Amino acid sequence: MSASPPSPTSPSPSRLVPQLLVALLQRRRFDSTLRPSPTFRGFSPHSIAAALAAIPRLLLPRFPRRLCPQRPFPSSSASSSPANRRLSAALTLAFLSWSHDHAAHPGRVPFSEAPLRAAALALVRAHALPALFRLLRAHAPLVSTAALTDVIRALGEEGLPRHALAAFHRMRQLRCAPDAQCHNTLIAALCRNGRFREARFLLDQMERPGARCAPDSYTYTVLISWYCRIGVGTGCRKAARRRIYEAGRLFRRMGEKGLQPDVVTYNCLINGLCKTYRIERAHELFDEMLVKGCAPNRVTYNSFVRYYSVVNEVGKAVEWMRQMDEKGHGVASSSTYTPVIHSLCESGRVGEARKFLIEMAESGHLPREHTFKLMKDAIGDAGEEPLPAELCQSIEDGIKERCQQVMRIKPIMRPVTR
């Protein structure tokens, strides 16, 4: 694999990764038979880490996650074939060894933390967990708490909470002391996969007198956020209320420990309360925010705007939107206007919805494609004055440009021509 270095030290990752892709497509073996170009001046830890991070991106593309009400979140690589996962793990280990032993110029490249972390994350994506733990044990002096925290986070995203716990418990064997961020990452990984009992047990361990890591406000915010997210997504009103109740208990427990909730904590709980139709308690929390000097933001107001739009009280939704602008707590965006426009169209108030759409476009916010189509159909059915031609053209151009930008970022969404 030839590489012409742009710098006197090592090739840049932007030039190395395409060459790695070519080697993968050619089924090249990363061993002693693969020699770099004579002009190749060796790898740097950063370039090796970039190449290792590209292997799972090329072989194990991510797919959009779907919220399962009563089950854990599905793995982002669950739909990848076992053969691709085995191939990704084998190539990760082979390239890691080859880049340090056979591609070194003029001698062996010393092992460092950055390639080790990238290789560990690639093995997590490939679900090669025995190889992952063997690699960490073999290079234990280079393993840091931050690297293991990233591994735990990746295991949680892949839907492997049991192995995330195993990585956490092996930190002492690797001579790493878990800090508060590591505990918070593990709690988030457990909650993401519906393991609330283990997450609460870990919180109880942190709250014990003399514990190495005491919980902070972020610890409680993570639990409150996941209780509200999964509680709202269950589809069962009783289960949703029970989990919102648990989130409220954690919120009060947070205050008893002397920790002050921030705007993110309030927003998580207010959003969960609004989606479970406990609007009185949401108003109480909003008033409490103002009394304690915690300024609400656009996310706070959007929760109330969505609630009043869903219950068909559009007047109050508009009042909350105007109040946000008047008090300087935020500026209305597309996520603020959209529920109001949908509610007005569903209730037959197409003229008012048309005014809000024009106001949103003139303020520089692009409506979603579904909202724009809904508005055009409602105007045609109601016989209202159509939208200005220049405005329609600018919105259509903006939607087309946004779709092209998404396709560049997520090429998996491009239509496949057979």
C-alpha cells in the first residue's frame, strides 16, 4: 500500500483512509508480504487511530435507531452480518499489528494510547468482545480511565449492557480507578438498554458514605432523562406514569443531597410531565425554575407549546411562544412553529396556519417537508389564498438542499438503482 506523505513525519488521515479502503476492496492481507512505498515515512499514532476508526465505518454501517417501548434499544450494528463483524475484527487486529511492526520506517513504531483506544472501539463495533479484553490485558499499562469510559459508552450504544458492566468491573485489574464520568457513562449505558435496576444499584453504591465517587447533578440528570424518555415511549399510560413518578423521586432526592438541578434536568422532567399530561406539575416546576434563578430556554418552552398544541389549545401555545420571545429566553425555531401549524391545520384554521408558516419562513427557519406539504394541501382544500410563489420556491430549494446535505453525511440513505 503506497503512501506519499504530505508532511515529513507521516501521512495525513485524509489520504491514508482512502488507501486503506482500496486495500480492503482488493482483499489485501496486512502481514509481512504487504510492504509500503519506499517514500513512505511511517505512521503516526493519530494516522493509525484514524485508519482503525475507518474500518468499522466501511464494513459495519450504522442504521437509524428505533425506540422499542418495552425492550432495550437495538444495537446500531445488530443488522450487520456476522461475517462482516468477524472480518472487521480480523482486519482491525491485523492492521494494528502491521502498522506497528511491518510498516514502520525505519524501525518499530512504539505503541500508544490513541491506536489502542481506536482498536478497542472498532472491536466493540464488531462485537469481538474476547479479542477486546485480550487486547486490553496485553497492553494494560497504556489503558486509561478515559479509554475504558469510551469503551463502556460504545458497549452501551451497541446494546451490550452486561459487557459494559464487565468492562467496568475489570478496571481495577487494568489498574484504572473509575471516576465520576465513568460511573455516569455506565449508568447511561444501563438505562439506554432498560437496565434501571442495575443503574439504581450503582447509584446507591455511589451514595454510600465513604464512596470513592459521589454522585453529581449529571448522575441524577442521566437517570431522570432516561426514565422520562423510555417512560414516554412505552405506549402504556400506567407504565409511563410509574416511570415519571420514579423520575420525580430522583429529582427530590437530588435536592435532599444538596445538589442544584440545572436547566437540562428541569427540561427532561418538564418534557416527561407534559407528554404524560401532568401539566399542573410541569407548571410548578417552571415556576420553581424562575424562583431559583434557573433561566428556562427554548427547549423548556417547546415542551409547553407541544402540549397545548396536542390538546388543541393553540391560543395558549402561541402565548407561550410569544412569552419566550418577550422575556428573552429563546427564539422560536422550526420545532416551535411546527406543532402550532399542525394543530391549526387539523382544527380547520388554515388561514392562521398560513400566517405562521410565512412568519417562520421570513424569520429564516425552514419548515419540514411534511409540514410544507400539509400546509399546501390544507390551503387547497380550504380554498384559501395560496402561498407566495417566491416563498414556495425558496422553501422547496431549501428542502432539496437539506436532503442533499443529509445524503452526503449519510450515504446509506441514497436510493439504490437496480
